[in-house]
Amino acid sequence: MWTKIEKNFGWQRVHDVMLVLDWDYNDESPTITQIKEKAKEVLLEAFFLGEGQISSGGFVGECTGEGLHLSFVVEEVFTGDF
């Protein structure tokens, strides 16, 4: 599954956004390799969790009955109200 995600995800776009926003991992701008490592870590945690979401470093990893889902989130809001 990782190979498919690694091949199809927009790593360069994520890297570009991180540079524009001055995003850092451990006080340094992350490389694409470091970005991929963080994403893989998030997905593995989601996988071992079972069904549910894990987020870290801007990435959200989700494991569902259909497979793994990876997204990169810059901003999100949830009100809890309907």
C-alpha cells in the first residue's frame, strides 16, 4: 500500500507549501525524504490503530475497511454544532 501512496502523493506540492509557510520539523525545513518518513510514520500508526485517524506533522493518516488514506492539512476547523 505504501508504494502506491508514495508514487501518487504530491510530495513536491507539500514541500512547496511547507517552505512558503516556513514549516519546520525540529527547527529545520524538512526535505522531501523527511516528509515521506513522517507520512509513513503516521500511516503505520493509523494501520496499527485499526479503524481511525492519526495526525502529526500536517499529515492525517486514516485506516478504513477499504484501505489507507493520507492527506496533508494546512487548516481545519470543527465546530461540533449542527
